[in-house]
Amino acid sequence: MRGAVAGAAVLATFACGCNDAASAQELPRGRTEAEGVSELAALCAGNSADLLSPCRELALAAMAVQRGVGLALALGSDVPGTSSTAGRRMGSVPRFGFALAATGIGMGMPRVSARSAEGLAEEVDPTVIGLRGVVSAGLVDGFQFAPGIGGFLSADLTASYSRLWLPEGEGFDGPSSGVGLGARVGILRESFTTPGISVSVARRWHETVGTGDVEDGNPGELETDLEVTSLRAMLGKNWFVVGLMAGAGWDRYAGEATVSATGGVDETGAVSGRLASERTVYFVSAWYNFLISQLSAEVGVADGVSDPFDNRSAGYDPDRRHWFASVAVRVTP
């Protein structure tokens, strides 16, 4: 429902000509509550009052890693540089597309790589750098209402592979990978006179990510796996060799997280719990068309999440919005 509301809001904004992404603070907030963070912090601290504050920051850091990595997997549009379904080429032959995108995501989080428990109260802003490959296949052409107006209930399938680099200077283990599957359904296929309008759903999985090492002097450590569910609504139009698109969506990040403020994740004192959070995403894209390829750029902003702890005074603010950007090359033979 949040995804549908957000999509309707952006489509209305685009239609009235107000698709300026520079004023992110004017976008409606889709702030939600985090799930499982306070419970994981309580398990980590046990009966120790001294561990309560570090464990809260570690639990928030695990949630922040899920949200940062999840956003790097999902980005804005599921297929770069188009808001329309591809359809089929000739009769029953699917129309395939291939894209490669370079991405950058800002990710705020507590400083797990600190040298003291007090250092966990500081906020850092590591940048997640990634590459994402996407393959799309147009399977259903959909219904045509009139000449040049069609594509209703058309459908594409998408598959993706992502490789992410998180900064080892902030205690991360190194590169990690994720995969995804999804579908895009056409409301209206783009033509000479009409824009392309579509909605999509995707599911993505990422391998375990870890940061911090108590044996290296850090006050804690964590690791988490990740599943991402994404909904998107997009509207866009080509004008000869250039095109523009605006969209909005909803993401849900969830996974099993293990944190420890007293020992390694394989030792007594490490605790695990399932964390989950949601957010709304807004994005705009522009592209330049060649014969069968295009070069596109996308920028977007993602909402924060409410702080689950009252009267917390540490530096990391989970409510803060974060920006993301990507540059992609897409080929549609």
C-alpha cells in the first residue's frame, strides 16, 4: 500500500511538470518503525547496564548495514533508462535487454570500527560502491486500445547480479555479492504520443556482510544477511535522442543479524535476531539514445526510519535521508 501511494504521488507530480528532484526535503516522508532492533540490543546487553549503550549502537549499525546494502541492490529503477516494458520482437520471440550500472550509495551508521565503546556513539558515512548487471526479457505484449496506445498488462521478467565494495577502513570484510529476480508490468507502453507507465516487483538476496572485530580492538562486531523486497512505479518519455523518467517505490529490508559487544560471533556472548525495516524511495533518470543502446544517469533519495530508542544522544541519526546515484549503459538488440 505504501508503494502504491508513493507511486501515485510521483506520477501526479510528473504529470503536472513538477519533477524537480533537487528539492528532496519537499517530498512526503514515508518514515516507518524498525523491527527487532530494540529486542536485539536487549539480548546483547543482558543484565549489564554498561553494555546497554554499546549494544544499542551495534543493533542500529546492523540495521544501517541492511538498509545501505539493500538500497545499493535495489536502487531506483529496476531496469536503467526506461519506464516502459519491452514487449516481444516478432511474434513469440522475447525482446531481451542487457544493462551494466555503476552505483554509489551514502550509508550513515555508528562507528563500529572505533577503538572504544565511546567511539560507537560517533556517526560515519561510508560510501558503498557497486556494479549491477541486469538482464530483462519482454514476454507479453499486452492489450492495445488504439493505434499507438497499448501495452496494458504487458510483462517483462528481470534478473540481476550485484557486486558491492564496502570500505575496509570502516571494518567491513570486503566485497560481497547479491542476486535478484523480478517482474515489470506495463500500464501503458511508450509510443510517439504517449509516455511509458509501469509498475514492478523484485526480490533480492545478498550474502552475509560483517563489520568490526573485537580481536582487532573494536568495541563490538556484527554480521547480517539480507533479503530485499521492492515495489516501483515509473513514468517516462523519450524525446528523439533523450529521455526522462520519474518514479517512486517502497523497499523492505530483512535478515538475521548477529552482534557481540563482548566477544567474537562464535563465542558466548554473541546474540542473534531478525531485523526488518521499510522505506520509501524517490528517483529521477535521464538518458541519451544511440541506435540500439543508451547511456543513462539516475539520482534518488531514500527515507530514514524512526529511532527505536528514546532519549538516545549518539551521533547516528536513523531518520536521516540518504542519496544514491548510478550511471548505466543499456543495450536492447
